[in-house]
Amino acid sequence: MQVRVTVSGGKITAADAVQAPKGGQSDQITANAVPRLNQAAVAAGTADIDAVSGATYTSAGYKQSLQSALDQAGG
């Protein structure tokens, strides 16, 4: 999982999973979870977001990558 964030004025203005798990059931889980995770990241403004039900591993990977992206952005 790789998440790209846009930070403006110290706030997350956009979050986007640019690389996500692929293959089999992962495609459907990722397709459902990623938009919700992107929205949650912008709303929360941090990597402290709730996991999406049924997408535990996707959510965990997203949160870890989000925190890394925020660290790199200085947030």
C-alpha cells in the first residue's frame, strides 16, 4: 500500500492510495475500502483513522503508509 497526501496549511487536503493490493478478493475489498479511507484521512487530519469493516489488512497498510507520508511531509 502506498498513500500520497497533499498538505496545505498544516492540514491534509487530499489523500490518495496510489498503490494498493491487487488480485482475487483484494480487488473488491480495496475498491470499497480505499475511498472511505481517503475520506477518513482528510476528515481526521491524521493517520489515526478507523479501520474499514471487512478490510482489516487494507486499513492497517493504509494507515501505516499514511503515517509515513505525513512524516515525510513534515506533518
